[in-house]
Amino acid sequence: MSQTARPIGSPISTLPPGIVPDLRPLNGRYSRLEALDPAKHGAELWAANLKDETGELWTYMSNDPLPNEAAFLAMLNKRHAMRDPWFYAYINRTTGKAVGMGAFMRFDKANGVIEIGHIWFSPALQKTREATEVIYLMMRHAFDDLGCRRLEWKCDSLNAPSRRAATRFGFTFEGIFRQHLVYKGRNRDTAWFSLLDSEWPRVKAGLRCWLSESNFDAAGHQKAKLQLS
């Protein structure tokens, strides 16, 4: 290696294993993740979607609300066939029903980087312990199973709920990519967040503590807020 007086990055003794996502089931206490299967999950996701009467949940998604179940299932079939992104259905273990979906995407094998995206929570999943757990399960899988060095979270810079969620889950805000994308005929400035493998043990411990059964009363309400700082 050549000698230089200029500052350089720290050496990497072990390269990331570069394990490609394989859509294995991810099981939690309150929820589980299954590879998206339109035949199995489609009707349940459509029913959950109908609870969103205003279509507001699709504001920052790449497509508009689907007009009918057939169009919705066609969209799910396209997602089912994709590999990068890899789509999961979010299942409530109490009801056994699919109530949301999300994906791993933009996998960079050489550098050990992956992103969580396309996150869609139906009204039945929003602001629940299950919603926190499904993201925790994806985070845990990225670091503990896939061996990633860096996990990314990106969203429209105007999407305040997503930006709050990223911070709540322990991601660090890195800045705004201006005029990053055009979608639905409008500009998107993108907010970038990341979590590193060195930060994961602390974040994991905080999430596990918050998700413990002792943190919830009989009605499922949290006793203590999630604190990762």
C-alpha cells in the first residue's frame, strides 16, 4: 500500500458478506413478515386499503391510489415478481391478516448497503406496536442476517411523518438531495437517513426494550416511550 500524508478512510478488515435478501419469513412477538403473495395477501391488503377513505396514505408513494381491487392486485403481482426491491407483507399475528407492506431495495452487495422502502401502513397498522415491530424486524434482518454495514431510509423531504419515524427508529439525518426525483409529475427533494452497523447494537437494545411485553398494558398501550438517544 502506498504511503500518503493525506487523510484516508479507516481500513476494513472484513468485507461485508453480501448476502442477497431471500424473502425468508421474519417473525416477531406481535407480527410477522412474509414474502408478498398476491394470492394469499391481496384481498386482505385491499380490505385494509379501503379503510383509507381519503387516499392520503398514497400521497408520497410512487403511484396514486388504485381505483379498484383488480388494479390493486395487478400492482401487487408486479411487486411479487420483482427482485430488488424485495417485497414483504406485514401480518398481524393476533388476527393473521395482512395490514401493510414494505421492501428491501437498492442492495449494494460490494459495500454492504441496503435500504428499507416502499413502506405502506394501512390505518389498522398505523401507530401500533406492530408497526414498530415490523420495521425492527427488517432492521434486525439487514444487520444480523444479511450482514450489512449501512441501512438507509429515504423519503420525500416534505413527508414529515416518515422523517419523524426515521429519527424515532434511530436513523441519522444526512441531508437533502435537491431535485432528486420526479414522480407523479412533481419534484421530489429527498431526505436521506442512515443507520450503521456500529450503531445497531444500541438501537437494537432500545427497540427490544420498548417492544417487550412488560412495556404494554392489557389494552396494548405503551407505558414508556421509545428512547434511542
